[in-house]
Amino acid sequence: MKKNKRIIIYAKDIQNATGRSYRQSLRLLQKAKNTVGKSKEDMLSIREFCEVYNINPLDFQESI
């Protein structure tokens, strides 16, 4: 079965990839949104998050 590829990142994904708490993951997500110039309600792509924190997107996708 083909795994569905998502483009939007959630705090739970950050938690799974980094091992940080859910609350810290929310802070990282909000900081990345502010850096990119998005509002609190806007969604952030995995690519944008990886660009902000200089993470290889392929490595990040594998970890979530």
C-alpha cells in the first residue's frame, strides 16, 4: 500500500522527529511560522519548516 505524502506539518510531527515535548513542538512551529511571515491560523509546509531550521526534508519525512 502506498503511503500518503503530506505537505503540511503539525506539532505532533515535530514531536516525533525531535523527541521534544508537544508544548515545545508547538513553540518551534509558531517560531517557524513567524520567521516565514505566516499568521497563527496559516498552515506551514514541511519544506518551509525544514528551511527555517536547516533540516534535510527527506530525513525529516522519514522520521515522521
